[in-house]
Amino acid sequence: MNKYKHQLLYSAVFPLAMCVYVSSKLLNEFKTLGTWKIAALVAGGTIFLLMAIAPIVTHFYINKRNTQK
């Protein structure tokens, strides 16, 4: 079971790091970016955030489902 917890952690690390990177880019260059670039950064950050949350939610859903049987 520990192997799966490590896989869960690793699958969430990259999207979270990208989310931090995108948000820092957005905050640092807010005044120089155009509207479309800001919208693209927000959309990209949202996608990476969802990619980070999905494996965690799936893990807890599978655990809950397995304990109910």
C-alpha cells in the first residue's frame, strides 16, 4: 500500500509545482501582460491545479469504496 501512496504523492508534485510557477509568473508580470496572456496563465494554472487534485480525490474515493464492501 505504501507504494501507491508514493505514486499519489509523485503524481501531485509536478502539477502543484507548475501551479506555483504559473501563479508567480502571473503576480510578477501582471502589469506588463496583456489580457489574453493573463487569461491563458489563469487557465493553465487552473488545469494544473485540477491535475494535482484529481489523484488525491481518486485515492480517497477508492479507499472509501473499498472499505464499504
